[in-house]
Amino acid sequence: MSSDRSQFDPSTCETCPLSSARKGDRVQIVAVDDEHARVQALRFGMAEGACVECITRIPAGPIVVRSGRQEIAVGRSLADRIRVRKREGR
């Protein structure tokens, strides 16, 4: 597994995995790749269409996102299966 993760860049991809989001990125959940991952994402209030903000990235660890008024640490394997698109503003 490569430790090099591509940076979230809407010019190179229409949708990217949540795992590529950087601190401060506001993204909209577009799709979740498989049923098991979809159930996990729903438990965190991250259904398709939901907007979240990347709060921080723990090195070699989870992505911390804000969904509504709660912050959630999403493991990299789950974040890899959640497709997002960048949103501008709030």
C-alpha cells in the first residue's frame, strides 16, 4: 500500500474518495461503493447528499470530519469507499 495519497483536486476528478480530502475542504457525499460501507456511513449521518467538512487528517489514521454539529473520525478504509465532490463556501 502506497503512503502517497493524491490531493483532492476537482480539476483531475469529478468525484474523489473522502480519504483524499484535506483540512478545511467542504465536500458533498456522492456515493458509497458497497452496502457494508453504506451502512457504516449512514450510522455516522453521512448519507448520499450530505455535506461534511474535513477537520483534520491523522497521519496514517482516520479522517476527522464535521457532519452537522458532531465530529466523526472515519477510518481510512471506509473513507476510501466514500466518493465526494468539493463544495465551495458553506
